[in-house]
Amino acid sequence: MGRNDALTGLASVQKAFALLDVVASHSRGMTAKDIAAELEMPLPTVYRLLKTLVASEHLVHLKDESRYGLGYKLHALDASLRRQVGTPPSVARLVRELHVRADAAAYYAVHRGEDIVVAHVVDSPTRPRITPMGFGFNDAAHATAFGKVLLAALEPERCSAYLARHGMPEMTAATITDPSVFATELAGVRDSGIAIEREEFIRGASCLAAPVTTPAGQTVGSVAVSMDPADFAARSAQVAVLLRDVASRVSKALRGTSLLGQ
């Protein structure tokens, strides 16, 4: 089925979002004809949507290049999303501390409604984050250490519903895709208080994660680190101790904030 078949009959707003997505996927922007070809959408429809999106400042017309690029209104939306997801400065400082002390990319993830989303990342050129695990990443929780922590905290029915909704796609040969095997994996996470992911999301990166909890023991978030497999094999036990310490301190930092128990 072509992309045009998928878009046929959809409301204009859905077509507009599809157009924004395709423009966002090209670093230099796109011409109207390129957009029409990639979306398999009639050129007059593309021009109509472009006019609307430029007027709303979600796109800009780069006239000298005859291209359309993302508009500055999207920056405001990004800033608003970051405020809504919410990572207090005290938590951000602790995630940075984790990055420095563990000498690894560090992540903070939370439940947001029915999603599991990365709320904060700290990395560096020598210890880069896993691509595409930046702020807002909310995919493949079954194949990530922080995802396992947050799924392990759900009631069995909610966990099953989440996995049914999102699926358990095979990201690498190491990804757990059998629900019964995954249930055993989550039981181990609950028993140990640490989730381990060995090249299950992407080859060349392994992760550890620990839960962030309320005083009553409810898991509301997770801190995690990613390392290359050789580094993971050499330092995972040491880093796990550090991870538990930082997770405990993040839990304390959240107390008294509006985010605790979200």
C-alpha cells in the first residue's frame, strides 16, 4: 500500500501532520514537488497545506531556495512539551552527576499517561546517547533498561495492555519478544531492583536502569546509563551501585514537588 493510500480520506489536520513529519525528516527542508512525491499527495493539496502551515508559523518558506522548512512555532511547542513532561532542576543535576561519575550517557524516564518517555538525557561527545533516545523518545520499552523498570512496576493487566498496544518488535537478535520470557525478565527486575539490557535495542550498546520511587514504594521514574558492551562487561557491577545511589537521591529530590506520583 502506498503512502497516498494511507492518507486518502484522512482529515486535513492528519495530512498536515504527515507533511510536517516528512519536512522534519530532511535537514535542508523540501520543495513542494518533493513533498508531493514523497507523500504521494496531489500538488494542489500540498500547496494548500503549505499555505496554512506557513501562516500558522509551523513551517517557513525559504524563498531563495524554493524550499519549505520547519517553523519557529515548533520551538515553542517543544519548550511547552518539556515543561509538561517536567524534569526539576534538582533531578537534572543528579542525572548530570550520574553521567560524570558513571562516565556514561545518563537518562531519566517517566510514565506519562500510558506512555514511557525519556524526560532528560545527559551525554557528551565521548559518551554519546543511544540514537534515537533523546528527550521525548517513547518507543520500544520492552527493549530498554528504563522501559523494563517502568513496565515491571505496572500491574500485570496494565503491562499486558501496554505490550499489546505497542507490540514487542525484534530490534536486534537479542531482543526479548516472547511475552512469557519477558514476564520472567520483569520478575527479575522487581527482585533485584536493577534492569539490564544487553544490546537488545541496538547493537553496540548495553544499559542498566534503577527505579525512582515514592516514599510508599511506587515507581514513578527510572534512571539509566548506556555503555558499549566491553565497558558494560567490565564496569556494570560498579555502575549498578552508583545507579542505585542516584536513583535514591532522585526519589528524595522529587518529594515535595508536584511531579511526585504523576
